[in-house]
Amino acid sequence: MKSAVTKSRTRVLRPVLAFSCAVAWLLVGALSAHAATPDLLAAMQAQLSLASAQLQQIKIVHPAGEVLGAAISPLPSLTNLKAQLAEVDAKISALQTQRTGIVAQIAKVQNALASSSAPAIVSVNAGTVRNAVLTTAVNSGTHDFVTYTLSVDMTAVNRDVYVAKNPAKSVLYELQNIAGTSVGKDATTVKSFTSTAKLNAGGLYYVVPKGSTATFTVAVNWNPNAASPARGLQLLGLKYSGSAAATSSATWNASPVRNYRTDSVSTSY
């Protein structure tokens, strides 16, 4: 024989199960509210209101009269659910608009970089060669002198880059003492300026094709013709242009400068 509590629970569970089925049907309908007809939405709202009203009357009561559970709060209306879905749609639309704007900006930058009138852009890194070699008077037959050799790797970013083969038009450098203070060019001459890049048809410019990297190496002789404190070669920059016909050149400036400086060497005779 069932106890009084069990009978009470049975009386309560039946309407709860019925109510659960109704809520399940309503939630399925709410998820497809975008495509629902006005009549269907109205019918669903009426069912939800009726179910909520019935739910408010359900209470689990102990035979002794103690209330064990109160009614569940009413569910949100279909109108509220539809409003929330509309809000989500609006946010998605705003994000799509932002994406369209960003894509347009990227395209604008790409077109500017590809334009024949756009200035050439380079990326330069320190190369693997950076040394200073002393040749003594015994070997030179006159005075001590130093040969500095330094290399850099240049990448042409947006278009072909032209660097004059003549170092007087392309290489910027100076000598510095051990404290890093400039002493000018101080009896130096550029021994050579070479590159892995090919020369143009006229043989006057090294050409770095767009998207490729070339190594440039400069060798400088320092011949003070006397004993002199230690000096190091500091590469200050390279001049380049977007074509061999360019009347003015852009300048890449070495930074940080310490990455483009050789060791310091002194002469004794």
C-alpha cells in the first residue's frame, strides 16, 4: 500500500510531466520564431501563458500540511525571446559591417604598395660579416693600415629596389673611437662595395627584385700614416631608390647602430 507522501507526489508529478511536454514544444517553437507566422506565435504565447498560470498553482505539500516546494517562476515570453534573437542578429550585422570595412582598408594598402608611384620599402638586417683586420707596416712596406669589412641583408618589400654600385652615392659611414664618438672619415677610402644582387642593364645599379633579399658588403681601408688610437667602422645607412631613373634616393638608417659597427683597431706606425 502506497504511503500518503507517495500518493501526494504522484498527484503532483502528473501535471509536472504534462507541463514539461508543453514547455518542450514551446522552446522548439521559440528557436524557430524567426520563421513562425503571426498566428503560430500568438498560439504559442497563449499556451505559454496558460502553462505558466497552471504552474503557479502546483505545490508539493506534505500530508501534515507543510509546503515542501513552491511553484516555479513563469517562463519568459516569446516576445522577449524574439527580441533577444533580434538583438543577436543586430550584433552579427554590426560585426559583418566592421569586417567589410577592415577588408576594404587592407585592399587599399595593398593597392598603394603595388602602385608604381609608391616609394620603395626595404627591410635591412645585420649580415654575417663584421670585422677589422690590421695590416702592419712590415707587411705593407709603408705604414700600418686597417681594413674594415661589414655586410647587411636587404629585402625589397613592395617593389624592385635599386642601389648605386658607386659607394659614394649609396654608402654612408664614419669612423668612431672606442667611446662611440664620431671622428669623421679620418683618412679612409672605400676599397669595395659588392652585392649578391645582379647589376641592371647599364651596370650602374644593383637590383634587388621585389620580395627577394640580397647581401651588400662594404670594405673600407683606414690609413692614418701614423700611430693612432683605436677606431671602428660605423655603417650609418644605405641610399636606394625604386628605379634607376629616380632623381632622389631614400635612405635606410642603421638601427640599432651597435649592430652595424666593427671592432676597433689601433695603429702603431
